[in-house]
Amino acid sequence: MSNKDTSKTLHPKVAEARRDMETGKLNRREFVRFAALLGVGAGAAYAMAGLPNPAVAQDAANLPFPADDPDAKMGGALNVAMQVQKMEDPATYSWIEMSNQTRHILEHLSFTGPDNVTRPMLAERWEASEDLKSWTFYLRKGVKWHNGDDFTTEDVLFNFTRWTDPDLGSSNVGLSSISAMLEEKDGKKVLREGAIEVIDDHTIRFNLAKPVLSFPEDMYNYPTALVHRSFKPPFSDNPIGTGPFTLVENVVGDRCLLKRVEGIEYWGGKVYLDEIRYYNFDEDNQLTAFASGDVDAIYEFGVEQMELAKALDGDIIPARTAQTLCCRFQVTQKPFDDKRVRQAIVKAIDNARVKELVYPDGGDVGENHHVAPIHPEYYALPKLERDVEGAKALLAEAGYPDGLEITIDVGNTDGPWHQTVAEAMRDQLKDAGITLNVNVMPPSKYWEIWDKTPFGATAWTHRPLGTMVLSLGYRSGVPWNETKYANPEWDAALDAAESTLDVEKRTAFMEKVEKILQDDAVMVQPIFRPVYTIAAKSVHGYPGHPTQCHQFNKVWKA
Amino acid sequence: MLKLILRRLVQMFLIMAVASLLLFAIFDTPDFKKRLAVQELGGFAVSALSEDSYQAWLSERGLDAPFYIRYTNWIGSILQGDLGFSYEKNREVGPLLLDRLANTGILAFFVFALMIPLSLVLGVLAGMKEGSVQDRTISFISVFTTSIPEIATAILLTVVLSLGLGWLPAKSAMIRGFEFQQLILPVLTLVIYDFGYVARMTRASMAEVMTSQYIRTAILKGIPYRRVVMRHALRNALIAPFTLIVLQLNWLLSGVVVVEVFFEYDGFGKLLLEAALFPDVEVVQACTLVAVAVAVVSQIISDIGYTFLNPRIRFA
Amino acid sequence: MAVTEIDAGPSVLDRLSRPKPLIALALLMWVPLTAYVMFGGRMDGYADTVLLPAVPATVLLYVLGVRAFRESWVAVIGLSLVFFWLLAAVSAPYLPLLDPNKPIAPFVTPFSEKRDVFFWLGTDFKGRDMLSRVIWGCQRVIVWGVSATMVAYVVGALFGLISGYLSGWWDEVISFFANVLLSFPVMVLFIVILNYLGPSGFNIVVAVTFASAPAIMRIVRGLALDIKTRDYVFAAQTRGEHPLYIMIFELLPNVRGPIIVDACLRLGYTTVAITTLTFLGLGLQPPDPDWGLMIRESAKTAMLWKFSYMLLVPALAVSSLILGFNLMADGLREMSLRD
């Protein structure tokens, strides 16, 4: 395998890191660690860096977790406030909280870290073919299940077969990687013959119907935790995993207690905690639970609680994410079927100012194209400028010289900040003669109309790649296309970007993708919000993850 | 007497049957089912579901059957002692409800243990000398405390005793097992709200007794005032408050909702609210049945007690 | 909590209802206020002028009220507390207040200045002025509270009159349904009804009616049973009047007296219920301010001594209004006993 080929078929960040190494921003040893983490076999990584390959470095360098902390104290229990939910079937999980309870027991093929970089976990590395239609995963050797079995391709095959069983109803079939392994049979989507190829005990190949870029990222999607080949739901009754912890007790709506597995040597190096205890608190009450000293850390607190958090004795841990709020128009409904109206609204709003008002600490300004600066393929378009006069002119041209009255539906599905965004927009739109009515409804009501309302504020969660979310939400006719946007030119531009693994080339393709979407003004998307959590000063290494995934391998408590 | 009790009990079961049928009908709307689906599967997922898979989900949950069929099934299992299953808590409703009722029971025990002596003593003191300074002060205090809603009392107590002075924990989640300290604020809140009402009724009853002929005669006969009050007045004056106190049990089932939610105490009230919002139908059903049963039974007890305590009725 | 002891004599009633101008004034205050709160959003240009006549009406009503209640200082204090909030409610658009929904600067403590604005009661977590939110909030609490109580009374009194006057199977059926509803703890009933109808002001009115009307019905029924044996009812019956006429023109005026005391207490309960329900997330909806909502929003952001003003302000506001209603009821009862 030549150096050139590796960089092309492996993680986009490898190329970036290699550039950094060549320009001196990254030293060679750092590059080796980084590249290894991204799925480049350690040997190849050393070769790329032009260094001799030391036999011992291989193991340590290839772990996806942060480095060991020499000051770490072994033992102790970490008490975390989070909603405690049921642990029925990891493949059909619908909430992150469920997967967090399981995440310490079950592990994934890959691991998307707090830095939004995806690294191999139960896989040792992976390779993609040139056309991105064939992905080969090399499983890590020496991984043991809690019952003593070896982790092999048999387990991986078992899991993929389960996920693609149409009767199971796993949301994994919606992932672009898995859906490219399916075919239609008798009105049902089933696994295509030959889509999965077991090569040996530790090598497995996936043959896809179309190029897929995000295979490694998909494998850390929260319902893709790998269960033992003997798995039968509910998981909580027979919690066999490969992770460092096992389940002691799970009482829904009350507590979930996990303790270290005994008798099995964990593959992932040192783990400090003895116990993890989740206690049930609603999102609103987690910070107050922390304030009263009941827990050491929490799942999340909202931006409206920031002042309270600052006043408490703890470390606030923000995570940069691509979670956002799309105040999107349905381009088939009046008056938003007129592009000039949409452009006028977008022009009258100052995204940076809205962000400043709602999320003064952290976060990124959105640019109405739903690609976040932390996405690897993000292309920086010229900054958006507010243009009230231009907005007025466009409105007049569209036939509304005396102003326009519109209503936005807000469900606060992700916290009261949705409403704050809408209110800030209302104040800014006033200057352009647009009256915005903010119609607040309960979250469950909003979910009933989210893809039907002419103008609504929908929350979209973080996805590691920009192309993943664009493909889900804006391609012509896809189920989650809430804007009813249909532009063949844009679809083609996205296709081009999606079939390019090289991050530099992909970024170049993204310019067109982002530009068209921005010009067509399908949404006001002012904020990529940060997520906040808090941990006591005695807790070290508590991760702030863009999708609030809990991986506590290197967390310790003083 | 027995006939009356029987009549009441029959009425209770009739009411329970009507109430639960109504609840089943209410929670049968497509709206509620959709909400349940959103809770279970997540909002995005539900709206991406095809009509077929949604129907499949409904039938898997047994929600596709008409509500009267589900109702008869439910009645059948209730009669066998099975209260159903909680979707939200993933548990049998029976043990879940028992757990929460026990917690509310602990709360109620301390509330009554504090409220009964306090309100009776204050009520008697006030009613002994109607119109005195003592009477007016106690009356004003009781109007004042009853006027402050529980939510406001809870806030005032938390702000002063917990956030300000730091003497007591602000929340009562009790995640590490029972801690008496965490029980103090909820108990105080309920006592402060409720004692004034009982005290005023005791006062009225006491005042009436004190102006009655036989007490006046006793005083005129020269029996020491203290003895008149203790021996003769009290017994008769406490009949009305007794019935009232039993009825407070019914009130408490309403009153605990806001207190338990504010202090995050895992009791009956919080369970009911969470279940209604979820919507966890079988838990709401079970909670309602318990509430109705408590209401009716406490009514019966208070009636019986009144009959037994009141000589005028017993010997009539 | 059950309401007992309703025995206000006719004289209080006379004092209250004799002057017809009093009713006219009350209407002049109440109709614009209700219209403003319920439909204000739909009156674009002239919304602010609607309340103009209500301001002097409220002041005058207060003066007349104090004169009528002057014998009982308890009632006067109660009246003053209630009218303080009523006046705040009707004059809110004309007071020099900041926009209650506009974020200015978050977490400003009371009596301090920030961004050249002086905040008497500080600002909340979003930076909205607390003073203005408390005053605007009382509009919603009062209007929905009083409307709900009034509707409950109309429904309860109607069924009570029918049940008491007509007796027979009318009485059996109505009493059974009243018993069904009464055997629910109030909160259970509220939660079930509002959960079914969805949270909104109008639905609160419905829920309060279901919860309160049975008790009102029982009171009115008892009174009607008593009054229907009086001579003037017999006279009307022998005149051949329609039962409906007798109920409305003979019975109703004579049950009004005792009901007024009960109404004052019930107004208090309803206000508490609305605040509590909004706190629980089942009542009025954001963004417009009201006290329950202020408590709900602050409960998760202000659990700290230095932010506790955010909880205390709405808590004290709601307590003072309810204290007002209860003192008024107490004073009325006291006066009726004295007569």
C-alpha cells in the first residue's frame, strides 16, 4: 500500500494532518498518533511520517481514548444526573440517554470523539475502495466479551443482520451506509445478497450499492452498539458486552447502576472508575441536583441556566457542535414559494447578532446552509451581511410594498432557546416591515407538524459530517425534507461532494453546495449551539461531547 | 349504619367504573397515541414512520383495539389484581404505585403528626375566648398562612432555609435512600398551608360549645374553668374537627402534587403528573382509582366517626 | 379544600347590590379588561384605548367598596390588596413599563442599574424586566381566574337551581354526576382535563368549571330546597309562572347573598389553581408573562440565594392577591354575623 493511496482512502483528517506535519504545525510523533487514531494502521502511519516502526508503540497508539493521566486516582464512583430510561434493545434505541447507559457496557466499531473526529474502536482500522462502494473493517484482536468469548466477525455479522431485519424496526436502516446494503423484496427492504462478506475471524467487508462517505461515522451512531451473538432483548436482563463496565441495576425513572467488570482484561487500557451511577433527573432539574451536591456531573444544562452554573462550584464543560435550529420555510407554500420573500427575510436578519443574544458563550454563527465550521468539509463562504434596505426592496418587488405578516411555529423541542431565537428574529424583522408572530406550542405538538408547517423552527442534531445532514434533510423528495426543497442542480452538487473522500477536494465541492443552498434562502439558521455540561472540581477528564455521548474510560475522581 | 357504608361502597365502585371508562375514552384519541409514539421513538423517527409501520407499532402496543375492548380487558386484569404496565417506567404498575404511595404515606404521616396537634391546640385556644386578642391573633395567622399558596410557601421556605441559611437541602430527591433532612421542607410546606384551615374549624366548633348552655351552667356552678374546658368542652368541640381532619386526607392527594414536583420528591403526586404528561395511561388509571378510593373511604370514615363521637346522634 | 360556613345575611347583600351604578362600574372595568386579555392580540390599532374607561371605573369602584366595607378593617385590607392588582391590571398599558417580553440584560439584581435602565425588581434569566412582567402577568392571572370562577358559578348555580327546585329524577341524575366529579381530588381532575384539552386559558376555564361547579351546585341546591318552601315562591307558583321564571327571578336573587362569600374564597382557590397549573406546565403558555410561568421558568435557573428574587417576586405577588380575596371573604362573613 503506497502512502498516496492510504491518504486518499482513509479518513479525510489524515490528509489534513499530513499537511500540518509537512508545514511543521504538527510534529512527526503527533502525526503518527493522530493518523493511527484515524484508522491508518500504525505501521503505515510510521511509514508516512518517515519514522522507524517501534513494536511497542503500536498498541498504545491505536487506542481511541485520551492518554493515561499520571495523576489519576483509581477507584471511586461517579454520580451523574441524567434521565434514566429503559435498556431494551440497543438497535432500537431512540434517545441518547438510553445509549449512554449502555455505552459503558457495549462498544462500537468506531468512536467519534469530543473533537468530532472518528477513530477506530472495536475495529483496528478500515479501508475504503477508490469508488467508496466497498469498505473493509479489520477487527481489533484480543477483545473479549464478558462471558469470555472472543469478539469476532461472527458478532459483527450478527449485529448487521439484526439491524437490517425489517421486522426489528431499527433506525440504523436509515443510515446511508446500511441503506446501501438493502434491496427491496416483497415491499420490504431486506439485506442484499453479498452485501456483507466475512473474510476471516477479524476481517469483514461491506459491499454497497452506492458510494458512501460516512461509514465510519455511521458506526458510532447511537443505536449501532455491538451486542453479543447470543443477544436477546431486553438487554438489561443479560448485559454481555465488551466494555469496561457491567450493569448492576436499572430502574427506569430512578437509577441505573454500573460497576467494573471483573475477571476480564479490558482491551482499552486503564479504566479508573469503579462505579458509574446514573440518577434520574429531568433536563430542567439536573443542574439544581448538581447545585444541591447530589451528583458529581450532569448530562446537560440549558443556556438559560448558565448564570446559575457559573455561580456553582464546578467546571463548566462546553462542547462545540453542529446542533442547530433551522427556522425553515416550506418552499411550496405561500408566501414562501416566492424566493424573493425568503431572501428578504433572510437578508433582514443578522445571524451573528442573534447568536450573540442567545448563546453569548461559545457556539458558531450559522450561515443558512446547515454546514458547521466543525465539519471537516466546511467551506467558508463570505460572511453574511444584514441588508434591511435590500430586504425591503425585494419585498416590494415580490408584491409586498407595505410589509408582510408571517407566523413561525416554535415547539422548544430542544429547550426554551428556540423561542428566544424566534423573538430575536421578530425584533429584527420589524425593521424591514415584516411582522413576525411567534406561535409557541408544546414539543409533542410541534413534532406533529414539523414537516407540514409553512414556517417552523426545527432542531437538528449533530452529525459528524456536513454531507450527512444535507443528504438527510434537503435532497429532493427524501422523507425528512421539511422544506420541500427540490433542486436537481443542488442534488448533483451534493452527489459530487459525497463521492469524494479526499477532504480537500470535497471542501472545494462544498463551496457550490453551500452557496446554492444559501442563495435559495430555504432557512434562517443563525446558531450552531454549544452544549454545556458541568462536573465537580473533583472529577477529571469528564468529556463534553457534541452529541452528549458518555465515554468515561479515562474519567477519574479525586 | 352498615347499610349506609354498603351504599357508599357500591357508589364508590360505580364512580370508579365511570371514571376509568371516561379516562380510557379520553386517552383513546389519535393525538394521545401519537404523543406516546413520540415519547417512545423520538419525534423525528415518528414523523418518518410510514402509516403501515405506525399501525404495526400500535398493534404491538395493543393500542389498535377500540377503547371499550381494551377497557373490558383492563377491568378483567384489575379484578385479578393486575393493575397493568407502565410504558414510561417499564415496570408493573402495582409495585410502582405501592412504592410511590409509601413515599407519600411517609410524607402524609409527618404532615398529620405535626398538623393535628398544632391546629387543634391553636383552634381551642382561639375558641376558648371568642373575640379576645389571643383569638384574633390566631385567626389572623391562620387566614394568612392559608392564603399563601403551597407553591409560594415552598419557595419562601426554600429561599430562606435552604438557599439563604443553608440549613436544609433544597431538593428532596433522596437518591441515596431516605434522608429525614430532605423531608422537612415538603412537610413544613404542607403543614403551613393546611393547619390554618383546621384551626379555624376547631375554633368555630369550640366557640359554639363554649357558648352552649351546659358549659355556662358548669362555670356558674363554680367548677374551675380549666376543668370545664378540659373535661366538658373539649370532647364536644373536637367532633367537628375530627371529621375534617379525616377529609384532609383527600385534600392531601391534590396538595402533594405541586409540593412533590417542586421538591422532586418521588411520591404519588409526581407519579400522577409524569404519567399524565407522558401519557402513561395505565398509571393514570391506577392513580385515579386510588385517589377516588381514598376520597370515598375517608368520607365514610369521617361519617362513621362523626356518628360515633356525637352522642346526640348515637343515642337519638 | 371544601368550602363551608356560608351564612352571610341579606343585609350585606343589600349594601352591595342596592346601588345599580356599582354593577355598571364593575362591568365598565371588567368587560374591557377581559376583552383586552382574551382578544387583545386581534385588536391591532385600538387595543390600547380599550382599557381607558376601565381605569377610572376601577378607582371609583374601590372608593365605593371601601365605603361599603368601612366597618371591617379586615375587609378593607383585603379589598385594597385586590384592587391594587386590579388597578395594575387595567393600567398596565399606560404605565411607564418596559416591554415584558424584551430581553435587556439578564440576571440584574433588584434596585440596580444596567445599560442605563434602572430595574426596580431586577430582570429574569432572559433579561426581561421583572416589574413589568409581574404587572402584565397579573392581567392574565386575574382575568382567567375571575372568568373561570364566573363560568363555574353560572353552570353550578344553574344545575343547583334545577336540582333543588325541580327535585325528582333531575336531582338524582345531577347529584350523581356531581358526586362522581367531587370524589376526584381536584388536582387529579385538573391534570386529566387539561392534559386532554391541551394547555390554554380557555381550557383552564373548562377545567375549573368541572372542578368547582359540583360544589357550587350543592350549595345552591341546598339553598334552593330551603327557599322553595317560602311564601313568595308559592305565590309565584299559584300565579302560574313558568318554573324557569321562578328559578331565575324568585330563587336566584335570594341565594345570591350566601354565595358572595363563597365566591370570594373560590376566586382565591381558582387563582392558586391557575398559578399552580401553569407551574406544572399545564396552564397558560409562554411567551406572555404570568406568575405561574415566572415561577416555572425561574425554578430551574434561580436556585441560588442571589437569584432568589426571581422566585420571590411572583410568589409574593400571588400570595398577596389571594390574601386579598380571603380577607375580603373573612370581612364579609364577619360583617354578616354582626348584622
